[in-house]
Amino acid sequence: MADGNWVEIGRATTNRIPDSNIDIFLDLDGPPICPNMTDAEFRKMVLKNRDRAIAHVETRLSDLRRWTAKDQARVALWFGSSDGGARERLINGLTAIARVLHELAPKNFVRYSDEMVKHLGCAPNMKNPTGVVADVCGPDTSTHTIYIHIDFCSMREFSWDKDSMVSTLIHEVSHFKDTFGTQDHIYFMSKSLQLAKTNPELTLDNADSIAGYVIYEA
């Protein structure tokens, strides 16, 4: 419902307690999501990159279904193993990521604020506050809200081997509990390659390992 300058954009259940719904509001009189563009420009830009993310995810899903020696080698490179369990989890998780990406609309992207994240039952991101470009609350499988930090606004839109808007969307969506429910064991796609050698058991639970598998080409 609307209340003055606020309109409701979503409702989420964040635990198993009946009727544990919270309201999410967007301030229509607030500043734009990105200071270097209008909200209309932001919407056009972010949906274009959402579509690019979907295309890359679909490419990896095709690889997993084809399952040639080359496809298996890429899985082993990023996750330390190309066994049936890894393949099955990747197919299930990437299919879910593609579904969520397809469903993302302009209303799913809002300016970051500690208060909004707290309302969804998550603590503000204090693990790596410098350089954070986006956040989600993993249990928020009802609204799939993505909180945009100011540094997102000046990111490159796409890169094969560096963080970009496209890799960020895949990274963030992988955190949702109805996709992979990933954590941030290590940041950056290039560094996640080493994780497959040192701690392969963590890779399918690491957001940048998922993003790197989908996109990274050195």
C-alpha cells in the first residue's frame, strides 16, 4: 500500500513463522539509484546486462547437458571435480539462476540501505564494506531484491576476466536460497580459481566461483 511518498514494491517471508511478512518501500522522492544516470537510464542499462547474464548462464547449461571432455575440464577447473554430483548441482543451480534472472524487473533493483536489509532479516554487509557494489538478502526468495551500491554505477558492463555488472548480477543471484545459496568464501573470479585447488569443497558454495565458471576466460 502507498503511504505518502512511499509505495510498496514487495513483500517477503523470511522465516517459518506464520504471517512473518515485511513490507518493502521505495522512496519516490529520493535520489536516483545511480548519481551518474537517471533511473530510466539505469533500468535500461541493468535489464540489458541482465539479458547478457542470462545468455551466458544458458551457454553453460548447454555445456553441462552436452558434457564433452572440454565441458568436464571446465567444471573440474572451477570446482575441483567433474563428477556427477557437481554436474547435477550446477544444472539445478544454474537453471534456478536463469529463472530468477528472467524474473528480475526494474522493481527488483533498489538503492542500498542498512535499514532495508535489516527489514528482510539480514545484517548489513560488514565483511567487505569497501568496494561492495551490490547486496542481497539470501532468504529473500519472495522479492529477490538486489540492493545497488554507488560503486555499481561506475563498473564496466562486461569483462571476460574482471568484475563487471554482468558478473555481479550472476554473483548476487547465486546468493538466493532458491538458487545456490552461496557464500563469499573468497572474492574475485581469478582468485576463485585457486579455491578449486586449495579448498574444492567450498567452490560450489562460493559466489565468485559460480560467476567465474559462467563467464571467466583469461
